[in-house]
Amino acid sequence: IDVFDSISVSEIPFEIHRLTAFVTLGDARGAVPFEVRLCKDGALVPVVEFNDIEEFSGPLEVRSIWVEFQDLELFETGKYFVQFLANGIILSERRITVNLTETDESEEGNETGSSL
């Protein structure tokens, strides 16, 4: 999993239009259930999650997969984690810090910029 380590937003709540996780899987045998999820630091329930099963013919087979989450609305700044799990075990985790930036009064009403 590879992600940017921070996102700056101008207001809360905010929307992430697209968050894509790329994962390369290998050294697996048979049907492997996997999960990609976004979690807020300290939260027990993921913000969003995706579950699927990949079939492997043998341990030398390598698969690259991507999971795309769209239109995520987040209500807090702070630390989030993108996690990859296989068979219920966390194999990879990347932190994303969401920061609130102060907006300049001269920029208010400017619709050309993006909040992400």
C-alpha cells in the first residue's frame, strides 16, 4: 500500500473525491480473503472497507489489485490509517494525517480551488 502521508483541508466536514489503494499480493495459495479499509486512529469501526477474495494457483503467482473508495465524507481531522488485511491479519498499514488549514478571507468564495 502506498499513499500520501497528509491531506490539507479548508473546512470540516470534508470530502475526499477518490482514495485508491494499490496492493501487490504474492506467496499465497488457494482462495485468500482480503480487506482494505480506512480507519480513524483509535476508532473501533472503519470509516469504509472493501472485502473480496483472490484465487491463487500457487505461491509464485503475483497479483496487483487496486481498491478505489469514492466520495468519502470525513468529519474529523487527525490520523487515519489505510490498512490491508489478508485472512483477518493486518499485513500493511499506512498513516494519513488530515490537517485543517486556515483560509485567507480574500480566498473565500473562490470556487476554482480544491479543498484537497
